[in-house]
Amino acid sequence: MNSLELTVNQKPGIIEINFEELKAQLSDKMSEYRGAVFTEDSKQIAKGELANLRKLQKSVDERRKDVKAECMRPYTQFEKKVNELKNIIDEPIQLIDGQLKEMEAERIRKRKEDVKNLYMDILSGWQDYLPFDEIYDHKWDLAGTKLKNIREDMEELSKKTQAETELINSSQSDVAPEVLNLYKRSRNLTDALEHINRYEANKKMALAKEEERRREEEERR
């Protein structure tokens, strides 16, 4: 395969024109028009001169197009042949690439099965808090990621979730069950603890107000 190589023998084209001669002639001729002033009487002459100048400009541009087309002819033929070679090469590329993609998809499918088995082994008790699809880390699909590393990740998740739920329960707050449901959705310990702290602060304030109301009522009696 390494010996296959496109060989190109390109010879730079040379285009010769009487540029300097024609430029000098045109410069002299065009200078006649710079100071020209046309009147109503010479309007028809002006129209004739304008038509001649446009015709001259068009003829120069047409020669440019002709030369460009001639220069492009060998490239167009070259490009056609190169595209034909590319199409020949593309067939095995698509065949091999398709097979590799199928093999990769099958490898990932099997990896997900292995990860699912690890999940059921390690995190089955935390499915409400750690749904499989939500915690799935796509780095686990990488061929370089070993099942040992995935097991360690899941064990770390298990320990973290257990510690954080225990911390929430240890608050012995009336809203602990509600906060656990909040934590299930967000898995954000900071938000959970802030919720408890707000509730307890409001509860304390309400109790203080109630105590003050009772004291005042006793005093009135």
C-alpha cells in the first residue's frame, strides 16, 4: 500500500503578450480623452467613442477568458482523472470504516452490559438516588478505561451518597424526608442542607413568636 503514489509531471505554462507595447499605446490614446469636453453638438461623437472603448475593453476581456479556458483545459482533465482515482479508493475506505464502526459499536454495547452488571452489584441499593442513565459517565465507554476503574468510580459514588444521606437524616429535622426527595433529584448536598437550615431558622423564629404571644397573654391575665 505504501508504494502506491500519484505521480504528477507539471510544466509551468508560459503566456506571452505584448503587454508593455499595448499599455504604452493605450496610455497615449486614453490621455486624449482625459481633457476632452463634449457638448450637445458633439454628443454623437461621444457616443461613438464610448461604444468603441467598450468594444475594445470587451475584446481584451474575451481574450483573457480564452487564455484562461486554454490554461484550465489540462487541469480540468487532470481533476477528472484524480476524482476517478479518489472514487476507486473510496470504496474500500467505506467498507473498512463501516466494519470498524460496527466493531466499535459492538464493543461499546458489551461494555455497557458490563457496566450495568457492576451497577447492579454495587449501586443496586441506591437506584432511587443514582439512576443508571443519569450517572453513566461516557468515559466508561473508552477502550482505555478498565472495569477496575469503573468499579472504583461506582464505589466512590456509593460511599458519597451514603455519607450525604446519613448527614441529612442526622439533622433529625421535620423536613428530612422532604429534603431526601430533593436530594434524590439533584444529588446536591449543599442545597439540601440549606433547605434544612432555612426550615429550622423559620421554625425557631415561629416558636419564639409563639412563646412571646403566650407570655404576653399570661401577663394580660
